[in-house]
Amino acid sequence: MAVKATQQTDTDIATPENAEAASGADAAQQAIKTLMRLGKERGYVTHDELNAALPEGDYTSEQIDDYMSKLSEMGVNVVEAADTEETAEGEDEEARVSGNVSDSDVSGTDDPVRMYLREMGSVELLSREGEIAIAKRIEAGRELMIGGICESPLTIRALLHWRDQIADGVVPLRDIIDLETTYARINGSPVDEKILENIEDGIEASDLEDEDEEEEEEDEEAAEESEDEEGDADTDTSTRDANTGDESEDLNMSLAAMEDAIRDQMMARFDEIATLFKQFSKSQDRRLARMANGEALPTRSEATHLELKVRLVELMEGVSFNPNRIEALSEQLFMLNKHVTGIDGRLMRLASGAGVSRAQLLEAWTGRECIDDWPGESYRSNQWRKL
């Protein structure tokens, strides 16, 4: 009994280390409780307050996520800084919840969770109106890009070439246009996904059947010789190949059905674009001929030319190109623009070497690009002759 009492007494003796650990744990819990109470009262807490209550060295990222979830469930937001009118109150609360990490230490942290929270806190959340505005800007930018592509005669010629390939059966329609988007626009409803869902269900079911068959075959193969194992493996491979071929055939059939449903409308639109492009090309040729002769462009002809251009762009915007085709057209126009920009730079350097200023060159060039004897009789100085 005396020995037991002695052991009990030694166990109950509080060492300085135990007292310090208990005190630190109590202080940490008190800081967290204070942070929760503060957030519940104000409806938010700052990043500095959160970092002070949850020191980086004492808590893992998972623990910090747990406390963040609790704050979110309480309806407490984490913000970068408190409002200016609550600065004094915020300073008092920070003094009460301050931990063993200073602000300077927090600012230099490399913990990804804290860095993410700090960065996200500085980003203003979008309202519904803001989301709508961004969506409109994205759509306007897309229309501007497609409109710019469609204004190029090269795009029209490429489209007419693709139309001929579709008519000859060289390429399918879905390689030229965005099939699902076009189908939804023409039929006024999104593409029916039931066929695709059935195909996916069939794929999953066939996968399960294959797994069961493989398990049975493995049990049988364990008792058979190596030659029989090879034969079973070949049979299983051929079965899976046949199933995969059937699934691909079903998917191709659904795409073919969608393509057949919109083929006539799209080919009619392509024909309309071809007819209008012939009129536009004739108007453009007459316009360039007048410009080459230095003649003034009639107002009526310009109005007709602009009307044809607008109608052509509207028809082209009704064609939802396949993303790969848009990328190819954009790359083609980019390379042409790069080539023209390089020629402009060479011309500018030649003019500068001949003593012609940039302003004089632009004045002589703008509106006179098609003149055969450029720059014309008005520019006969020594600098222009040298150029």
C-alpha cells in the first residue's frame, strides 16, 4: 500500500513541462472559441485573425479546413480586412485572439491553404448581374471573332470547298460544323441524350459481363495447360473487340442520325452563301478596279457593297463551325497577317532609308493601296524617286 501511494503521488506531481503544455492547449482552444464567437457576432473574420488563432506550426491543413467548414456552417465569412468603421473594434478583438504567430510571420507563410485563402479573400465574388455581364462579354467576343473570320474571302472559299467535299461524300458534315450546337439551334431544343445514355449503359453492362467472364476464365485457366490459357485469352480478346466495335457502331449511328436531320438545312445555307458570295465578289472586283484607276467610289455602289457584306456575315455567323475548323481558319488568317505586317515593316524601313517620313508614307499609302503607279504624280521628290 505504501508503494502504491508513493507511485500515485509521483504521477500526480505536476512538472513544469506538463503545466506548460496544458496551458498552451488551453490557450489555443480559448483562441479558437474566441474566434468563433467573434465571427458569429460580426458575421465575418479576417485572415489575420484566422492565422493568429490557427498557427501554422500547430495545425495541419486538414485541421484548418475543418475549422473553415465550421465557420462556413455558422454563416461566417473569411475576408481580407474588416471595414474601416470597425477598425477600432477589430483591433481590440485581434488583441484578445492573438496567438504565438506574428503578422510578419503570417505574411511570409508558404502553406498552400493559407496562401489560397489569402488570395481568394482579395477577390470580389460575382453577383448574378456580374455573371450575366461576363457571359455577354464572352458571347460578344466570340461573335466578334467569328465575324472577323467570316469577313475574309478566304473563309468563304474554304467553306465552299468544304461544301463540295460534303456533297461528294469525301468528309462528313460533322467534321465541318459543330453538330450538337447546330442541331439544337435548328430544332429549338438540346440534343436528345437518351441514345448516348443507352450506349453508355450498354458499355457499363458489357464491362461487368466481361469482368465476370474473365473471373470464370481465370478459375478455369488455373487448372488447364498453357496452350489452353492462350486459346482462352485469344477468344476473350476477340469478344471484347467485337463488343467495342458494336458500341462504336451505335455511337456512329446516333451521330449519323443527327447529321441526316440537319443536312438539308445546312446544305441549303451553304448554297445561299455561295450565291451571295458571287454577287459580293463581283462588287468587290468593280470596287478594286475603281480604286486602281484612282476613281472615286460611288455612294450607291458602296452602300450596295456594304449591304452584301453584312448579309454575307450574317449568313456565316449562322454556321457553327467545328472548333478544329475555327482554329485552322484563325491560324491561316494569323499567318497572312504576320506576312503582311512583315511587308509593312520592310516598306517603312525602305522609306526611312530614302528620307521619307512615316507620316508622309502613311499619307501616300492610305486609300491608294491599289494604284499601279504608286505613289503617283503628286510624289516626285528626290526622296520618293529614291524609294
